[in-house]
Amino acid sequence: MRAIIVGAGDVGYDVARMLSLQRHDVTVIDTNAERVANVRETLDVLAIEGSGTSVATLHEARILDADLLVAVTDVDEVNIIASMMAERVGKSPDATVTIARVRSGEFTGDDAVMKLADFGIDHIIHPEQSTANEVISLLRRASATDVVDFCGDRVQLVGLRVDPESQVIGMTLAQLAQVGSHLAFRVMGIARGVRTIVPSGKATIQRNDQVFVLVPSGQVGQVAHLLGKEAGKLRSAMILGGTNVGARVAAGLAVRTGRGRDAFEMQVKLVESSRSRAEALAEKLEGVLVLHGDPADIDFLAREGLAETDAVVAVTADEESNLVSCLMAKHLGVKKTVALLSKSSYIPVAQTIGLDAAVSQKLAVSREVLRFLRGAHVRSVATVQGLDAEILELVADPGSRITRGPLMTLKLPSGVLVGAVVGDRVEIATGQTVVQPGTRVIVFATPERVGDVEALFAGR
């Protein structure tokens, strides 16, 4: 596949890296000479200095041969125009799939005067909203480091950190399954430092492992307890940074559930350094106490009740500050900390020294792009921090190889693990499981095996 990426910032760079690793033909366009030079030096892609809204630049990038254009600059209007130009100057209106990163609700809200479909844009990515949704899910699952929903929230992939005192340390996955035989779950992967462990019955659980479990949504708390995690509810949160992500998290947590003192699902404070931004958010966010102050000033945060807060979410533009603030909050006894981090190199170190969970806008965009790249039978794709694999939700086509008998007889390739089959009910897969055509299946695959998985689900 030939892809053009407009924008070589953190998000565009990561998308280009991901696509090039999967051996796609990638061209990156950016107006910033330093960014273009960095792409040329570090990625096996073509990089062009120029504007994605320029017809000449698009032709230089071979737009006539492109299958995909992803516009992910920091400016909505540039992304929209670049996508429109790709539709207009491409070899035919439907030949190039266009994906645009759009932050403003003016184009995506229910009351928008013009929809992006009116511009000929195929798909919209809203990384701030996707990231905010992930933070909200993490706070509603207090013990989780990651939460990804599948099949209309009927099944969840939950990341759980193995605490140093956990009784499951030293157990094999086969022993864990035996101890938890009354529960429906499947370990889909283990992140150990920078390594990804493909599950097998003989694999052992070690201290500080991050275990990714696929489980029916109603049993998440019980499975977390099995791994030594308490499922207590978080009732208050302090959000550091009135960014788009921070504002969306605050709005999502301060949901009105009644009247009086406990009228909201969670007591929420938001700290913003800009007075004008703080005042604007205070008017906009119902049920949120907006504080004007420095999100990195621990003394200020302590005076505002940091130590008595259940959760801290650091989502400022300074990710080093986000990390330090969360570690300080953890030191003061905060139950759960979540930081917005873009540099993947920070993740294993951050979680080892005490950060509970990390979210990334880059990862949110990558998930969306991956979903659009996969075949028609792929319904969703999940990638999570620290796990070098994809978790795919697929529909089994009639006549596909995955439907031709019990899983134990199909000789699935190494690096592929079937986790659950979802039809009228959720079935955690075993060797005896038979996949019926039309059912949805959750599959773990290492990057080099994704193509093999798609082939398993494709009809004749």
C-alpha cells in the first residue's frame, strides 16, 4: 500500500513509523525543515518539505498512486484542506482513502453546520477525545493500567500490574487458570520491561509484570482480585492541565447522578495555569471546581487537597512535568495516577517507578489508522503501551479457515492467540472452541503475524 502522511509532528511521525515497519510505501510531508530532516534520518520513508495543501507537493508525493492519505498536523483547517485536495487531484474520487485529525467540535458535533463528509473526507480522528475516553475508563476501573472495549463493551482487555506482594508471583499461566477456573478469562499477553511475552501455559508470572487479560465486562473486578488487585471505587480526581484532553476528562467524570452533595459521579478539580483559560473552563464545566494555579507546583496542589484525592490525572503539554507530578502524588498516597506521555521510552521506566497508567494521543491515532487499514472483516484493532502486538476484533467470513474445526486442529501460527468468541454469549476460547461464521473473535497477534490472522478470517 502507498500512504501519504501530512504532518511530521509526534503523531505523524509515529503513524509513519508504524506503517513503514509494516512494509508499506510511505511518504511524509511537512513544512518544518527540522522535522523533515529527522524523518529522513530515522525512518525508511520518503520525506518532502512542503505543504500538504499544495497541489505541486501532493504530485511530488505521487498522490495519483496513493491508497491512503492521513492528515495529522496541529491545524484542523490544514488537515481538512489536504484531505479535500487528495480527493480532488487523485486518480479518482474514491481511489484514495482520506483520514483527517480534527480537534474542533465545530465539524464533528451533532449541531455542526457542515459535516466532514461534505468535504469528501472518509474518516475523522479525534485523538483528544479518544485519549480522554481512555482516561475515564481507567478511572472507572481503579486497578487497571489499560482498558480496551470490544464487541460493544461486552468484553474488555484489561491491563493489571502484578504487585511485589501478589500471591500469583511464580505461578504459571496454567496454574493461574486452575486457581481461577470459576472465572471466564484469558491472558492475552504479558509486558515485562520492554519485552512482550506471548502467553503459554508454562509462562510464569513475575513481579511487576503487566498482565493483559481478556474478560467479560461483568467479571473484571473478580479477575483483578484473582491477581491481587482491589477493585475500590475512586470518588475524587484532580486533573492537572486544562488542555483539550483535561477538559474532556473533567466533563466525562463530572456526570450528574443525583442531587445535593453527592450529585456527581466523581468530585473533580481541574488545575490550569492560564487565568483566562481557567475562567473559560469554569463557565463551561458543570460540577467541576476549576483552580487557577501551576499544575507543577506541589505546594499549591497540596494546599488544594492533593493528598486527600483518590486520583490524579496529569495532561499538561509538558510530559516530564506530568510524570513528576504523578510520582509526587503517588508518594503522597494518591490511589491512582495517570499521565499523558508521548515518548514510548518513558513508559516502561515510568510504570516501574510508580506511575499507575499512561495514555498517549499518538497511540489513539495509531489505533484508528490501523482499524482503517485492516480488511473488511476487521471490526477494531487495539494496541496498548508496552505490548508489541495487536489485539484484533474480527468477524469470521463463511468458508474461512478459522471456521473449519476446533481451534486445536487448525495449527495456528506462533504469535497468534484466540482469546474469545462472541455471538449470543461470550465464550473464552479453548482448544475445543469452534468458530461459527458471522461470530466476532478477539485475537492476539504479534506484528509479523497480523497478515496471517486476516487470512484466517477471509472467505474463499
